[in-house]
Amino acid sequence: QKLLKLIGVERINWHTSGRQVVQFVQAMSQANVSQRPDLILLDIGLPGEDGYAVLAELRADPALKHTRVVAVTARALPEEMQRAQQAGFDGFIGKPINPVRFPDQIRQLLADESVWEAE
């Protein structure tokens, strides 16, 4: 959150479970189409539903189908990145987050550029 604020991201919402993410994003979308998130950073290892299940729910919602969703994970292995691509994620950022590289990664993602980095 601190890194996002440092680079000028104004609205940040933090949730601890996949269910909370889906409910929050769907409520935003239903309340006002212009309130959909520009970017969702989604941990693959969420409690309850994993990030892949959450992504599938988000992609199944027509209003959220094209929202950019990026996998963020400590499972920063080539096979996990490949699985994320196949699942339909729009990018991949390995943990631990590199505080020097992270601002550029977020800027790229918000500019509709791809980021697929395990390190």
C-alpha cells in the first residue's frame, strides 16, 4: 500500500480473502460503472478461494470481464507464471516485491502494458 501511495495511486482497497475481493469489486461495479477498478493485484495464495478461483469469478462477471488482474505471488516460478497466463491473468509479479522495480511495474500495468516478472 505504501509503495502504491508513493507513486500517486489515489484509491487503494485492501482485502484479505478472495470472497471479499469479489464482493467488493462486484458492489463497486453495480453501484457505478465508472467505479470499476483500473487494476487488481491478486495474490494467488489467498485463504479460502485461491487467486485462480477469484480470477474465474471476476472473468465470469460481464461488467468485470476486462478489468486488469495481475497475479502477485511468492510462488515466483516459471511454471506458476505459465499457469497464470493460461488462467487469464493480465500480468505476474513475484514476491518479495522489488521496491525499486514495483513503481515502474504499476505504471506499465496502468498504461495497459504487460508485466510478467518472477523476480
